[in-house]
Amino acid sequence: MFPLINKALAQLGSGSGSGSGGLVINKPNFLPDDICVLLDNVTRFLVTLVIPIAGLMIIWAAYQILTAGGDPAKFSTGRRTIVYALVGLGIVIISRGLVAIIIDLLGGSGIGNICP
């Protein structure tokens, strides 16, 4: 009848630990095990999100340029929009590369080996 309550109550009882059957809280399955995987997942998500947005901004800027009708202010607005879209896309792609470099540095041998 109440699946969420039943699932929560199913976690109570005799756990696999040495306790007498208290509350067992497990880590959610979607969380990564280390910080390197988290950084990689976040930058992948940002690239996946930004590429279509940048494409739409470039299409909008092309529309602004095509409908400028000889007005230099509207033409420069469209050109600035293209430049801003490409700069934003470049920043996200560079951040992906920086994260790859940081993961490589953290995964190296020596003291403080964070990434497996």
C-alpha cells in the first residue's frame, strides 16, 4: 500500500553488522566511489548540456544577422552572440581537458594517490 514506507522499513532489522539490528543506511547506487569519477561525470554532463545550447545560440545569432536588414547594430549583436556562444563552448571543452589533466595528476604514483 505504501511502497516508500515499506522500502524504508525493509532497511530496519538485522543488518549484516555486529549490532543488534538497528537502522542500516546504504550509499545510493548512483553516487560515484571517488572524486575523480565525480569530476569526470560533472564535466561530461556539462559538455552534453552546453553543446546543444551553443548550437541553438549560433542558429539564433545567424537569424539575427540575416534579419538585420543593413542595420549595423543588429548585425554586431548577432556577431557578438556567435562569439559568446563559441567562447562558452570553448570554456566547457577546456574545463573537460583540465579535469582530465587533474585526474591524471591525482592518479599518479606517490603520496596521496586519490584516483585508482
